[in-house]
Amino acid sequence: MIFFISRFTVKPDCEAEFIRLATSLTEKVRAHEPKTLYYAFYRADGPGRFVVVESFPDEAAEHEHQSTPWFTEIVPQMIPCFDGPYVREYFHPLNASVKGSTA
């Protein structure tokens, strides 16, 4: 199983647009991606701070998610809203041998 969060800051003048896009993307994922185990955006502590929490059964499902028409349409619109880079942090089960990767 793959489980990670991505942390990022959104430009103040872009927050409303970012939230609109994140909401649209989340709705599409939940409606059309049965292999996606969990997908949700959250506000984090601090001005303009957000995270997205994602979980997939395997790498193939994550790649399928990234290849969907809604992902390839919406994510490029979100990126200009970022104020700096995003950081992805992977989590691994305590009692399992899981290969991790970093972005």
C-alpha cells in the first residue's frame, strides 16, 4: 500500500481558486477512481498552508490516478497557485516491509 501526504503553501490571491480546483479534483477522484483508497485536501496550520492525503493499493493505481483526464486537466491549473515547492512525505506500515520512494 502507498500512503503519503504532500504539503504546500498557496499564494494568498489564489486560495479561492485553489480550493475550487481541489474540490473539483476530489469529487472526480471519489466518483471515478475505485482503486484510490483515500484522497482528501486539508488546511494546515499557518497562512496558506494545505496538504493532500493520498493512499493507493499499489504504484500502478497511483499512476492510473495521475493519468486520468481530470488529473491531467486540473493539476496543471493548481500548480501556479503554489508559493514555493511541495514536499511529499511517505508513510509505511510498522509491521510490513514496504519499499518507499520520495518525490
